[in-house]
Amino acid sequence: MPSRDYLARIIFARRIFYGYNGRMRKARILLILGLWIAALPYLGFPMLWKNILISLSGLVLAYTEYLNFREAKRELEKENRVGFDNFRENQI
């Protein structure tokens, strides 16, 4: 059984790794998906397969963009929680 300290280090490393790499992974997915959709009409798939593949690609694209939206919304909420920006004490 691993110790608590070891598990805490693993959790901390995962948060750092996936925090940065999670955003980069989404960008990579979008790039690959864009290239896939651009090349799909020229790959010679039958029309039924092509329709299914484009639909699945669209669903993956929508889900990835939803994750990006959710992450951007979360970061915007963090920025707005700072406090009152317009507070100033009187100078007498």
C-alpha cells in the first residue's frame, strides 16, 4: 500500500501535468480533427461511411469546444472573484 505522501505527490504532479497538457491536448485534437475533416472527402470512403465519419467528427469537435468553453468560463469566474475593483478609501 503506497504511503499518503507518495499519493499526494502523484496527485500534485497530475494536476500540474494535466492543467497545462490538457489545454494543449485539446488544441492538438482540434488541429487533427480539422485536418481529418479537410481530407475526408478525398479519401474515397463510400457515401454512407463518409456521412457517419463527418457526423462523429462533428460530435467530437462540439464536445472539445464545450470543454474549452467550460474551462474559459471557469477561469473568468476565478478572475471575477478577486473582490471589488472600485473600492478606494477617502483621503483626508
